[in-house]
Amino acid sequence: MQIAIAVAGEDLFALRAWLELDPALTGAVRLGDTEIEPGAMGDLGEVLVVVMGAGGMATVLANNLTSWLATRKSEVTITRTAADGATATVTIKDVKNAEKIVTAFLADD
């Protein structure tokens, strides 16, 4: 499963650095490629992509996102893409219950 995480502005790079501190996520986090509309200027990346493997990575990612959200006022949008290409999206606007929401969302294939 592939997870795309969108956050605003510089928070994208702060979240990437935060996630890369966890050894369980080493090598799984990268800046995502985004489509640029014709005539528009694009950013280096507007989303983080996390490639999920086995072994509780959903819980690790949920814990890290919850901890990071507690230090920020940003909202986070998470899109998961299943192997068959099906997608689902959730936006977390505040840290209250974020861990439960994110864990359930990431675990729900």
C-alpha cells in the first residue's frame, strides 16, 4: 500500500524530517511527484509518499503523525492507494482522536 500525505508549505519538509527519524520508516518516505497544470509553476513536491510494508508500519506511521500533529497547527490530508489502485482520503484537522482515526484509516484495506 502507498500512502500520500499532504501538508502546507514548509510543514511538508518538517514532517519528512520527523518521519525519517524513525528507523522503522527508513527508506519508506520520499517527496511525491505531483502533476503540474499546463502553464503553472510547480513545487519540488507537495506530498510525502510512504510505501507501507508489513510489520506494523501503519501503527508506526500513525504514532509519528499524531506526535507531529501535536507540535503543529497544520491539518494533514492522507490518501492511501491500494494495490488495485483504489484510493481513500481523510483529513485530520486537530490532534484530538487523531491516532485512532489514522490507525483505523491506514489499517482499513
